[in-house]
Amino acid sequence: MNNPGTNTKLQGSDRRNPLRIGFLANIRVSLKLTLVIAIMVAGIATIFFASFQGIRTINSHLTDIYKNSLIPITNISLADTALANIEAQTESLRNPNLNAIERNNRIETILSSEAVFAPILDKYDQEWVTIKNPAFTDVLRTAGKLDLQKDELATLAALHISYERYLTARQTYRIGVQAGHIDNQVEGDTRAALFETRQHLKHLIDINNIYADISNTAAETAARQVENFMAIILVGTILLGIILAYIIALSISTRISMVEKAASAMRQGNLQQDVAGLVGGSDEISALAGAFDSMASQVGELISGLEERVQERTSSLEDANRQNKRRAEQFETIAEVAHTIGSTQDLQSLLPHVAKVISQQFGFYHVGIFLLDNNHEYAVLQATNSEGGQRMLDRGHRLKIGEVGIVGYVANTGIPRVALDTGSDAVFFNNPDLPETHSEIALPLKIGDQTIGALDVQSTEPNAFSQDDTTVLSTLADQVSIAIQNSRLYDETRRAIAESESLYGQFIREGWRQYADAKKVIGIHRQGGNSVILSKHIESPAPKIIGADGREVLNIPVKLRGEVIGTLNIRTPDDHMWGHDEIDIITAIIDRTAISLENARLLEDAQRRARKERTIGEITSKISGSINMRNVLQTAVEELGRAIPGSDVVIQFQSGGEAERPEK
């Protein structure tokens, strides 16, 4: 197809053709001869009418193609893209690693796509359904395709039903997702309804493609009919003109031939032609050429406008795809950092990895993580990804809080700061280790309302940080803050557990030492059928050794929660070889025995404490019942004497270095 903007002249024509120059081209044919007038006027009028009707028909068909095919197809294709986006976002919600913010972002994307789809569906109902276009209905009736309208209406109704079912299921599914619970049944209903909606929409696109083919065929048929009819009239007029006036007939046929060639060129795509200039004159043929030029110009403008719209829509879709790809990469970065945080508790390995991931995924020149020192005077560099940052890290780089650079500003105020051109920013600290920096952003690392550090990101590009980058980096900064807090809590918990275990071990050892001293019991020795209480320690051989008598002796430590509270020695009367199963059984019995011994000791200790508290309570109750000083003292010494039989109890007051007579 030729470029519509090209002005191509018809070959074989010349403005200086003697057959159409001079007065013949400016005199109406009806004035030349009475008979010729009647014949030629009838022929020319017929040609004019046929051309006019043909132009109207072609213009009508082209308008139908645009209104009934191109616009609906373009829009419902956009609606199909929106449904595809909804389907992709719904699929991504099944990811169990998504946090609440990511789920809400995907839900917002789904709602935005629904906002694109719904108006297109409504407009199709109101404007584009072909049953509301009687002229196009006649075209379908002529083509024998009226059943397509029934199919269109049925598909449209099914589309509405499936979309409403999707909206109902999606609302329930959305509530469950936001609550953190995904119902598989509801999810299946939502995806099934969405799939059915897309199938109906694709069928509707197929129907509109058929409409476009029918409209195109009708337009081509109409053009051929106009050409055929004009050819017939032209031949008849030429034959009659030859009989009456060769020159007149030849002049008319030549000019009509020019119009016919212009019509053929138009059919091939050449819409910008100076047909009126080629025909010349001021008669009916000239008017026809002018109308043809006007129609061709309008069609060219219409096609050019459609191409521009398609190009604009394509460009918009490409921009949207690029933005979606960048967001997907950003979400992937957030997920990777979150995974690292969840699997790493050591700050020394976590922070460098986070800095490296942010730099690689976003393409930033330098990423540094600062933490405040214990005195909250300096922000100290803890991790970085760049070579210059590594040099800073090696020499213990730190920034005065509130005084140096945007890191110091952020560490002091707890407010994010962006320097889009650090060379002109008043607070920028010129760092020779990072000479290529042209823009910088620092975000606070916070735990609650307390600032614990800053995330510093620098780029070699001016104005490198968009609002989306700031939002994503803020999210990453929050995750890093949580990771730092978790690591610190993890270290504190480990230290507390270690101290608790150490104190508990001391408690067990001291308890058993005091118990053995109080009971005067070292252990028990059973030999043959007799058991003897041990009052002193006996030598404990090493585990599983040969005794002095040549027999194998088994020595197993008695442990209670990791603390050794005694030993078990077993000597067999014969040359018994201890197997692994026997040793495992004995060890299990000893472990349970140790627990039972501890329970018995704790019970005795509790009973002893209860008796002590009961005695104290009884003595206190009797003392409290006395109402004068002498009775109180008398009751006290008597009860103490009963509690400690055979003891000598004295209570006396000190006053001025002299002691009163004791009460006994």
C-alpha cells in the first residue's frame, strides 16, 4: 500500500491534452447538441448519482468498519489485557511468602484492572452492540450472518454473568487474603469465574473480527458495484457520443478515465491525489473529481488518525509493561531481603548481603548501612558494597550525628532525605572515596520511634531516585531495622539462657551437696542380696575398664540436666562383655533415676520449707496473741525452746551500755 501522504499523479495524463483544453471543458454538454444534451445529461447525471451513492456507500462502510470493528476490537482487547493482569495478580496471591503490604499491592492492582474492564463492558452494551445499528444489521442480513447478532448477545449476556460471579467470588477471596487466610474453594471459584469471563471475552473478540471481515467485504463489493456501474454508463455514453460527436465523446471519456484510475489508486492505498487538477474545467466531471478528492482526503485523515491512536495505545502498553517489570524486580528484591532476614541472625553476615542485594537489583553505585554508637554521637558504617565504601569501612568511617552529610541529618531527625544533585546540596559532605556520586538518598533505620541508624544509597546518575524507589527503599529500611532488632534480641536471649543454665547447674550442684551433707548419705552399694548405705566415697573407675580381679567394670555418670550428681559402678561375677544395647538400657534407667531422685529431693526440700513456715507461723500467731511486753517475751522464749529442744534461749534489750535482766 502506498503512503497516504504521497501526492501521486496519474500516469498517461497531461494537462495540455488538446482534447480537453479550451472552451469544451468549460461548456456544459447539454448545450452542444439537443440530442447529445439529452443523452449526455442523462449519462452524466447517472454517473454523478452513481458516484455520489458509491461514495456515500463506501464512506458508510468505512465508518462502520471504524465504529463497529476497530474501536470495539481495540477496547475489548484492552479489556482482555486487564483480565490477564487480574489473572496474573490472583495467581501471585497464592505465594505464602507474601507479606501484608505485598498482598495489598496486588489487590490494588486487581482493582485497578477491574476499573479498566468495567467501563469498556458498559460502553459495549450502550454503543457498540450491533443490534443498535440498523444499517450494519442490514449488512449482516445481506451477508446472511444475522445469527452472529444472536451469538453476540448471548456471549455478552454470558460475559456479564461470569463477570458478576467473578466479582462476588473475588470479594470473598479478597477478604480472606487480607485476613491472611486463603480459602482454596473460594480461590478456585474466583479463578474459574475469571477464566470463564476471559473465554467469553475472547469469543466476543472473534465475533467482532468477523464483523470487520463482513464490513470490509461489503465495502469492497460496493466499490466494485460503483466501478461496474460507472463503466457501463461510460461505455454507453461513449458509444452514443461517437455517433453524434467524436470530439465531445472522446473528451468526456478521457476525463472519466482519469477518475476511474484515481478510484483504482485509492483502492491500492493512494488517498492523496489531485484528481480535480488533472480533470480541469468547471463542469460536472470536475465537480465529481473535487468530491472524489474530498472523500479521499477524509478517508486518509481517518486512517492516519487510527494509526496514531493505535501507536499511542501500543506505546502506553509498553510503558506499563516496563513499569510492571521494574516493580516485579523491586518486589523480588524485597522478598530476597526478607528471606535473608528470616534465615540469618548474625548481623556481620546479614548487613553486607543486604547492601549487595540492593545495589545489584537497583543498579546503585554505593549502598551503606550505618548504626549509631552507644553514646548516640556518631553514625558508624557497618556494611557496604562498593570499593570506596570498603575503604571507608576498613578505617572505621563514622559521621557526626546532626552535623555531617545527609546521613548525619537523617540519624539526628529520623526523617528521610534525598539529594537529587549532591554537588549543589548544601548539606552534602564531599567524600573522596565516592567521587562519582551525583544523587543520594538516606533513610532512617528505626525501632519504634527510636532511630538506630541509616540506610545510605548513592547513584552516579543525577535525579536517580523516583517516588517508587523511595517507597521500596523505605520498605527495605524497615525490614533491615527489624532484622537488627531481632539479631540483638536473639543475642540477648542466648546470653540470658546461658546465664540461666549456668545458675541452674550451680543450683543443682549446691542442692545435692547440701542434701548429701545433711543426710550423711554418699550413696548405696548392693552386692549379692544385700544393700548398704555408703557414708564415704569409694574409688570410681573409668568407664568400662578391667578391675583388679580381671573382671570388666562398667562406670556410668549419673547426670541431671547436664550436671553430674553421681556415678554408677556395675561389676559382674563372670567375664561378662557389655554390649551397646545393655549400656543404652542402663543409661536410660540412670537418666530416669536421676530425674526421680531430683523430684524426691525437691519434694523433701519443699516439705522442709513448709514445716519451717508452719512453725514460724504458729509461733508468730501465739506471740501476736499476747497483749503486754512480759507476755510477748515469755511466749517467744517458750516457743523457741520447744522448737529447738535442749537449747538455752535469752532475749535482752540494750540501753545505755547496760543490759536488763534476761528473760528465760
